[in-house]
Amino acid sequence: MHIEEIIQKIVPGNGACAKLAQARFDALIKPVGSLAQLEKMTAKYAGIVEKYNKLELEYPKRELLVWCSITEGEQAGKIMEAKLPVNVLAAETGARTQALLVTSTTVEEALEEGATLVQEIIHEKGLGLVGFGCLASPAEELVVAAMTGGLLQAASMKVGIMLDGVATLKAAQKAVELAPAVLDYCFAGHVSAEEGAEELLQQLGLVAPLRLNIPDGAGEGAALCFTLFDAGIKAYKEMETFEEASVHAEVKEFSLAEQEKQSK
């Protein structure tokens, strides 16, 4: 499938489902907004899968994809042998880490290569969430192009993408330029210590829940954020609203009506 066809398949996330999910968070027995980015990630994910019922919203199967060029072949081999920190961190959340070696020689080929690789992996593994890390430098044009194709493909298949580092953010920028709705499928894993990371996140309008001074975007931040992603879903599914708990007199400081009154 060509990139133009993939782009035509990309539709915005279901905003109504996302709002209903956020409304459930607001009604839980806790201060409104107290789970911060956990709430926002889960509500956004509800919009992607178009499910907001707590019994239907499931933890997505996920995999961490670390993109690299031919020059990073040795590092890619270590990833496939599960010898790097990113493997351990991802495995902790049940995710396998896979290195994707970009072999294209032109940007157009790289876009198609990235899209094809992601389509095959999502279909084969039945994924609902993919993490993107990158061993190549942000200036590696062909790897960024391949990730751009991969982002477009994932969005067209209604799969969320956890971004990690400057190279993946640059790929997201390019994907959003081609199809603005891609942003509805993107999550920021962390603010890396790479130059320009903060600015790129601001330009994309994404907020990362983690700031760990990780010096690169090889996937560790995305892997760690998988844990937070699950935590948000767990709170959504297992906490109760006042109505579900049959509490008719809301605790004043937790009352949605009270907090809305104070915010005016």
C-alpha cells in the first residue's frame, strides 16, 4: 500500500469517547484531575479504541520498536539478543523489543519501508500500542522518514504510538504535516535530555509525563511510560465513582460540583 493510500485511511480519534472517559475520571472518588497525565493518556486511548466502558477498555498489547540505520547494526544485534537496558525495561511491562534496520536509499523508499514494517508487526502481533525508539541521530534523514511512514501506518490502523526522543518527535512532526489526525494517536513518553526535545514537544502540543534526564531516545523512556499507561487504565477500571460506590453524599473536597464552583 502506498503512503497516499495510508494517509487517506487516517481518521481523527473519537473525541466523544475521549470526553466520556474523562468524565468518568472526573466522577471518581478523588479530587478532579488529581491523576493528571494518567487521566489524559487513558482518555486519549479511549478515543483511539472508541471504548469508554470500564469493562470494555482493555490493556493494549504492545511492542517497542527501535529504529536504526545500517551503521547501528551492532547495537541492533544487541537489542535482538535482549542485551540492552531497553529490553529489560520493556519486558517489565510485557513488551518485546524489536530492532528495525532501515535499508532504503531514498526518502520515498524509506517512507514505504517504515509503513510496511509497522503494518506487518501490528498484524502479526495484534498490537494496540507501539513504542518508537531510535538509535540513529535525529539528523539521519532516512531513519526519520521510515519512522514517519511507520507513524502514518499505525495511525491508519488506529494503534497508539508512544514516542521517545528527538528523532521520533521529528518523525511525528513530518507525519502530522502529511496527516494532522496522526497527532490523535501519539503519546509522549518522556522529555529526553537531547537538545531540542522540549521545543519539539511544545510544537506538537504533547506533554510527556516523565523527565528522567535520559540522554538519548533509544526507547527507555517509552518503555518506562508503558507502565504509567497501564496505571491510568488500572485506575480507570478499578476505581469507583460516587454513584458506583452508592455514596449519595459526596465528600465535599472530592465533589465535582464543588470543585467546578471553586474553579469559576
